[in-house]
Amino acid sequence: MLFHVDLDAFFASIEQRDNPKLAGKPVVVGGPAFAEASSGKPSRRGVVAAASYTARKYGIHSAMPLYKALILCPKAIVIEPHFSKYNLASKTFYKILSSYSPFLEPISIDEAYLSFYGFEEYYENLPALATKIKQDIQKKIGITASIGIAANKVVAKVASNYQKPDGLTVVAIGGEKAFLAKLPIGDLPGIGIKTEEKLTDMGITTIGQLSQARPGKLVLLFGRNGIYLSSAANGLGETELVLAWQKKSLGAETTFSFDSDSSSFLEQTLYFLSLRVASDLRKEGKLAGGVVLKLRTSLFQTKTHQAKLAAPSNSTRPIFEQAKMLLYTSWDQKTALRLIGISTFGLTTGVSQPSLFEQPQKVTRHIEAALDLIRKKHGFWSIIPGVIFNQKTTLRKLSRAD
């Protein structure tokens, strides 16, 4: 069986833990809360990172602009994030989980999967074990967690959210479809606003109704994602974990300090990110088989698109060209973007296969190796390509490291 362990309203809960006066109050973690102290107007750039359960009753949720959250709940207590505290709590969280099973898949700073397949005889009572884990988290971190237990990832994740906060839900093997049936389609992982709207227009509002939809029709409407929607609604899902040491991708992303619909700026940012990703790939001795482009619009809609590379590579140019192709096939060039990111998949160890263009590729590898050495000694910005030179100041602010 799999556990999905999720810390409840993580950032907000940590703030309430450290300031008991905030208990039971509408706490919103995000910032900055105001554009200018003198204006007193909520900032449109501020974003909700987390909201306490009291705040959620007003309709506040993560990724919501702060000014909207303050309209929904004018008395909300806005606290700027303290990431050092959250990172420390997260380390303790993962230390606790790893003490129960070596089969651990980190999902984010505050959630993870644990596998107990093969340990059923050793841990005879899995609900009791989940209770023990929850007690350890409460004792050592000082906040609550919710756990879902099921035969696969999809159902376990839905189950952990079923009785939040401080919940524990067990879905028996064979009971997955019945458990999901009455839940709203929005509870199924991977269903975003647009997908939910399309399904609702089809008269599908529950997961049970989705399970009865013809797979072929879902594929026609949603592409490959239609296959996932059909299987997940029927209680099927992956059981294999991606363990912490099995890194399957490398990537980089950045959130702009301003929304942008400038093609030239977005291309330069893509090149900068490609440069960083390619450098990381070479550092780890990896080749990428494909590229994933992530975009978030000014309306907080997030899209991802992916494509394979013509040949596995860890050079900047092919990664950038593929990312640029994905940008112009997925972006209407009108909607302003606030975040852009590149990640890679299909990582392998080795060198590229020879081709008719082996000599140019060989020269490129030598040049990039030399550039890596220079940047290692003098810093990333010690030598940069001309294509991003005129945006050096802006991109440097977006950089992960100097």
C-alpha cells in the first residue's frame, strides 16, 4: 500500500505554531502585502503562498493575487514568507518519513509518497502506523498532517485531501472506484480549471460520471490526457515511486517581476534558462532526451508542453530551439506571461551518438566545456553569449546564483 502524506496548510501552520495568537484566525502567507506603504493599496504582484483553513472558508487559496484575497477577507492577517523556517521543518518532515520506509518519493516541500509494499507483514496495521507518523509530525514539527492510504498514487492523494485537516483516510483495495464516485471532478489530481469547465459543459460533475465517459471521446477532447482521466476516474494509477535518488529530470524556471508579452524578452529568458539547464546536465554527466516547457499566464493559468529532442543532448542550442518551438506552438503571443520554465526528461548517461554533423558537435562540446571551466572559476556571469547581453541586468536578477 501507498501513503500520501501532506502537511496541512504548511506555511500558514508554521506561522500559527510560532505565534499562538494566530490560531483560528484567517492567516495568509504571501507578499509583499502592499505595493507602497504610502498608498495603502494591495499589490497586484503579491501572491498567496498559503492560507490557513479559516482563511480558506472565505474562498482564499494559494496562487491567488493578494489583492483578491484581501477583498474576500479584509481582516486577513498577511505574513510575508519565512522560507528558512519552512525548509527546516521540511527537513524534519522527510527525516521522519524516511525512518519508516526507505521507499520515499518527495513531491514538494510539504508532501510525499511512502510505499509499504512488501512490508505488510512487518507493519500489520497500516492505519495505526499512519497515526504514529502523524503523531511524530505533531510532536517534532508542531503541526498536523493528513494521510491517505490506497493501492496507487492517484487514490492515495485524493484520500489525503478527503478529511483535511488532520485527516486519515484508508481506501481498501478494490474500493477505489466506489470511493471516488461521489467526489467532484475537481478533486481528481491533474484536472485544472479549463478541463473542469469542459467536463462540466459535457454534464460531467462527479468522478463517477467521468468514469462512465467513453475513453475515445475523452481522448478526442483532451488528447493523451484523456487516457489519464479515464483510468484515474476508474481508480487506477501508478504504484511505482520515483525515489529521491532517482532524479529523472533537470530544469530551471523563473517568475518575472512584471508580466510580459514581449517575444524578444521571452526568447532571451528561454535562452538563459537553456544555458543553465545545459550547464547542469553537463555537470551531472547527463544527456536529455526531451524538453518540457512550463508557462504561467498573468491569470495564473499554468500550461506544460513537451517534445523529444532529435538526439539526446546537453548542449544549449538544441534545448533552446526545442523550447522556442514549444513556446510558439503553445502561446498565442498576446497573453502576458508571469512565469516561464524549462525542464528536461529522458535523462541518460553518456555522450551523443555520432552523426553527419559530428565535427561541428565536437567543436561545440569543446567550447561549452571551456565555458564551464571559466564560469566555475569566475562565476556564471563572467562570460555570456551576445544573444542575452542586452537583458543581462534583468536576467541576472532572475538568476538562481551568480
